[in-house]
Amino acid sequence: MKPVVFRFLLYLLSLGGLSSYALAAESAVIEAPGPLGPLEGTLVNAGANTPVVLMISGSGPTGRDGNSALGPKPATLRQIADGLAKRGISSVRIDKHGMFSSKQAVADGNHVTIADYATDVRNWITVIRRKSGVRYVWLAGHSEGGLVALASAQGGRRYLRADPSGRCRSTSG
């Protein structure tokens, strides 16, 4: 794994333990258009003109907080969002279409593809950019969410890439 990517992952993981402190960030439900109905997520707003990370959960019945309907409920993504907010970074955590609060967005949540989820992510990016005024939305995905993040970035006209020095550059795609 590249050192820059590894350091970024360690940084994200370190944020989870900070959620027990009081938060000044504001949380609100946010919606994006889905195929048959709205997609729902939670915006943690760290303030005006702050960077925004769109968090995409992993495979299976995993909700926006990172909890599986089939197992423990550690709320990992919510804890990361709280930690990011403490550092001045806003975030949006989403329910995948066909699941949880985004259940009405598709007739059958078991018949979706990575391309379907990637379309949802692009819709989320449009909504986030319109509501926040940010130019770029950072994508962070766990497991299947990482694959969805990569698929949603394909075909884009501009994207950010991190080079080995740790600097980000805007590149035409």
C-alpha cells in the first residue's frame, strides 16, 4: 500500500475514538434523488466552506452509521464523522438504495449493481455541492463502498489524485 494512502487510512481510523467529546457540528437528514424515490443520509456540518467527505458503507445490509443489520452495532462511520467534524471536515453518511431509510428508492434492494450505486453517489455529489457550495467532494468507502467510490469517479471530467509526496492535484479525466 502506498505510504500516503496508508497514512490517510490511519488518520481516519484514529478519528473514531474522539466521538465521546461534545460536538459543535450540526447533524441533519439530507436527501438525494434515487431511481424510484429519495435516498436518505446524514449531513454532519462542520461549518461554512469546510471540505466534505461522502462516506459509502460496505457490503450487505449496512446502514449509514456503519452498523450491520446482522451483527454488532459499533457505529463506526458515525464515530469517524464526529471525529472529522472536530477537525473542521463535514461529512455525509448515506443509506444505500433499497435499504433502511432509502428503502423506497428501488422496488427490490437485492437487485442492484455497482453501477446503480455509482449513479447514486454521483447524485449525492451533485446535492452536496449544491447545498454546501464546495467544489470537490471527497469519497471514502469501506469494502464494497470503496469499489463504489472508484466506479463513481470513472468517466468524470475532473478528479483529485494524491501523489507520493502527499499533495493533491486536480487532473482532467
